[in-house]
Amino acid sequence: MRALVRRLPGVAMVSLAASCPASAPAQESYTDSVTGTLVRFEMVKVPGTDLWIGRTEVTWDLYDAFALSRPDSSEGRSTVDAVARPTRPYGAPDYGWGHAGFPVISVAYTAAQAFGEWLSAKTGKKYRLPTESEWEHVARLAAGTSTDALAWHVANAGGTTHAVGAKPADALGLHDLFGNAAEWVTVRSGRPVVRGGSFRDAAQAIGPSARAVQDDTWNERDPQIPQSRWWMSDAPFVGFRIVREP
Amino acid sequence: MTDDTSGRFSRRTFVKTTTMATAGLVLPRTLSALTPDAASAEVIRIGVIGCGGRGSGAARDVMRAGGEGVQIVAMGDLFPDRLERARANLAKVASEDAMVEKQFKVTPETLFSGFDAYQKVLATDIDMVILATPPGFRPVHLAAAVAAGKHIFMEKPVAVDAAGVRSVIASAAAAKSKNLAIVAGTQRRHDPAYVSVMRRVHDGAIGELTGGEVYWNQGGLWNAARQAGWSDVEWQIRNWLYFTWASGDHIVEQHIHNIDVANWAMGAHPVRAVGVGGRQWRTDGAYGHIFDHFAIDFEYPNGAHVMSMCRQIDGTANFVGERFVGTRGTTDPSSRITGQQSFTFAGEKKNPYVEEHVDLLASIRTGKPLNEGQQVAQTTLSAIMGREAAYTGQAIVWDELLNASQDLAPPQTGFGSLAVPPVAMPGTTKVARTWNG
């Protein structure tokens, strides 16, 4: 196990280190990887559904494999059809708080969606953002322990995100569903929404019902026209988690 | 001093002032004799020179700042496709925003492309101009704008070489004598959080400043793949970031923001710089000849040293910010002071990219035009000083650099062939050089 942990970067290392509480029933899970990288990520079966959900928020390690690569034939499609890659940010979207093992932040809703398309093409599985109702279903199952103990919030986070999985797992075996980075979910129409609350919110304001609708302040200081459709200049509290359809 | 009345705004409203009476001088015209109501009733007509993402963004920001009191009436860019893209992007904003629809008033007759587009924009009936081309063009455009009697918003940096900085200093002085406003895109100077912290630092909240660190470390930036039919000049200007004659290199183009904060905190420009840098990761010819990392030791007049570090390399630790140390505390000037007089900014956060235009427009309307020309020229030379310390490997002294024979403008006057300048080599490269030196 020690050798395995040492060999795995970021996500897998953290999730192995912080295992589920003994009291929680172990959910079925699997570890996936991206060809050509050392990045691993873990998916957990959602009880009562055919759905799998990420044990942690998507990390920079995994997002960089998308954002910093060029389309290639391993995506299983022609380069003409390839998933577009994010533009290069002018600045530091991770704010220097931490990168390896930390949740990706400052990403636009459409960028998170494109990431899901890319990961699906890379793995041959169907990965995407959760719908709002899927996220709520997971949140109801996961809730049950004090969010103060499980979550990074304004009083314990010190103004930054933290490495995923640093807090104990919840009842479903997931980490950071509440707090740390708020998480994009798909909505039927209108402005995009994040759920769960973030490290900027008070402990009592995060949890299964926490919900924020994107507004202009999230990208207020992008000084370009058109504004980036990949990065948000003022949303260090926004990340995401993926689900897998059967 | 009578040629500053060509703009519609100034022609209609500028009047002679008696507050600066000096024997023998013809006085500049200002708005100071107007009542505030009369001044604010005037629409300030604005032209944009350089219509990339930032020029378009600055146009949007001044419209946010100015309300019905401003209009964008003319635009110019070297490339017709970039000009059209910017026009279409702003027209789209106008179609979605009733205020912008009233503000965005360019017509086919006021859209100009080509190397002389800036002259054509300046020849229109505008009161103010936004200068947002690649910085290598800035000194010439600024001089022309001042000569034409326009108020100016100009992006940073404002020059790429010693000759350009001297030109900007002269233009800033000329603007002052003509009561023209100059605000530069060093937007931290207009950020309420920075302003609030800096006021306390200057009032002694952390004692005497003894040192600091400034950073802009991030990954690589965009690159436009060369297309068939592009001349060398077109390829280099479309990829201006990667050519020192056009951008000044990334320490000047990007890290200037943090170096400006150092000068602001210290209340002075550095007197000496020693540093290292290189081109280690971004070595492909598509990325011109600039470096991808610098680390510079800036020495200030009081003997304090500020360590500067900037990098554009993928997969490395990111950080953008500043920190200063005093005899009684430390500060992250973006928000807080730690020490005997600890302070955390808790005021209203405002968008500094809009605030800089709010301040600029207010200064024009009250007849007390801001003039940041000298200040931003000094910051630009400070950044150039860091670049030259790394490029040459020598200790760079302020006065020598300011007076150096360094002019990086290529000899071309239009599109055509243009070699890629050599990558600078410490120990060999000289401060006194031309575009290919």
C-alpha cells in the first residue's frame, strides 16, 4: 500500500490516505485514469441509482491533463471534432493557494462541461456534470454528520481552498461535497448554478441546500471583451465534481 | 497653447483659466471655470486605437464608468479583421444593453485600419482616446494624441525601451502643460483596497519599509499560429507578446503591475537592479525570442531591496502578488497589514478596471486632469531595468538606463520581412542596442 500511495499523485493519494469512517457502509467504487498521464480519480456508486459520482472535487491535476494538452487521436475522434481546450489565463487562476491535489477553481460552467466531454472521449465512459436533482439526491444521502467537522468554511479555511480529501469523508464516502469549492451543476435553463457552498461561506450556510446562481460579479474583473468563456476572474470559490452515467 | 482645442469637447467648453497665471505664458484651457453641472452635461466622445481584447475591454469599461456622458465614436486597428471583430463584439454588447446602445456610436466612416489608423482616429471629432495597441507603438501614439489635444487612457506598459520612455516623459510633460488628462492601465492604483492599505503604509503603519517581494508567476500565454500569407511583420505583431520590440518581454508587459506596486509602496523608483533570467521552456520559434523567467533584485534609494520574480512556464507554482516588510509590520497591499497596526480592508470592493475610468472622467470634468504619464513611464523603465539586468547580466543603474542609446523599433515602416531578433545572452548583450542588437 505504501508503494502504491507513493506512486500515485494527487487525487488517489489523498483519497487513500483519508478513507471512509468505519461507521459508514463502504460504497462500491472504482479508480479511473487518463491514458498518457499519471492522474487517477475515484468514482463512488450512488445508492439507489445507476450513477457514479467523484469521491472528490475535480483536481487541478486532472483538469490540467485537459487544459494543457493538445487534441490527439487518443480522444477517439478527428482533430476537427476534438473538444476545444481552454484559453491560457492571464494570471493565476489557482491564486497560488495550491495546485497538485487541490480542487480546480475559477473555471466557467461551459469549461466544466467541456472537461466532461473530454474525459468521456479519453476514457470511453460517459462523464459529465451532475444535474441539480442528482446533486441534491447525493447531498441528502451524504448529509448526516456535522458539516463543521467535514467541511472547509469561512471560519476554518483561512481564506483559501484546501487539498481535496483533507477533511474526513461523509456518510457516502465523499469528501468536500459541502464547502471547499462550490460545485457546478447543470440546470435546464437560465444562469448556471453552484451547490454546496464554499470556503468563503459561513458553516451554517453550507450544506445540501446551499445554492448560488452565477452573476456578473463572478467575472467582473476580466478586462477583455469578449470575456473568457473558460475562466472566471472573480470566482475562486467555484469548482466542480463529475458524475458518470451507466 | 491654442492647439488643444481641436476636440469637440474642448472646442465647446474649454476656457482660459487665471489660476495658473505666470508672466509671459499663454495659459492652458481647462474646464475649471465651468460649473460642475455644465461640465457634466457634456458628452465626452472617445476613440479607441488598438482593438484587441483589451482595447475592446477598455471601451466597455469607460462606458460602464461614464454612463450617458460618454460615447465610443471611432475605432482603429492595424488589422481589418481585428477591427471588425472588436466592432462586432461591442455591437453585440450594445444589442444586449440599452445603455451601451446609446454609448456605442461608431459608423463605417469612423472605423479605420492600417498603420495610419491612429492618425485617422485622432483626426475625428473626439475628446479622449484609448491607446491599447501593443506597447511598442505607445510612445508614438501618445505623442500624436497629445499633439492632437486629446485626453488619454493608455494601457501599460507605455514603452519597451529607453528611447520610448524618454518620449513618454516628454509627452506627459506636454500633456500637463496643455491640461490634458493621462491615466494608465496600472489599475491597482485605482483599486479601493490597495489605495486604503497604501495610504496607511505611507502614514507609517508598518514603519520604515526595509524590503519586499513582488511576483507574477503563471503558465504560458496564447500564441497565434502563423498563417500562409502573413509577412514576418504581420506574424510578429499578431504574436506581439513574444517580441521585445513589441511587448518589452513579459517582465515589462505583465509583471509591471507588481513592480508598479513596489514603486508605489516605496514612494520611489529603483536606483539599481541585478538579476537573472532565461528562456528555458518556451524555446520554440513560434514564441519569438523573449525569456520565460526572470528574478531581479531591485534596490531603492533608502537602501531597501525588493525581490522580483516572474515566470510564464506551464506546470509550475503560480502566484501573483506583492508583500512588503517594514520596521513595525508587513503588508499584503492588496488587502491587509500585519503588525502593530494590523488592518484588513473591509470596504466596498470595486472593479479597478472601471474605477480607473471613473477617476479619469471625473478629473476631466472638474478641470483637474489626472496625469499619470510620468509615474507610469517611471514604472515602465523600472521593469525595463529588470529586463536589462537579466538580458545583459550587468548591474543596471537608473540614470544610465534612462539616458541609454536603446531604441528597439524595427526599421520597417510597413508589412514585409523582419528577422527574429537574437535571444539575449548575459555577458554579451548590451543595453545600448537597436532592434536586432
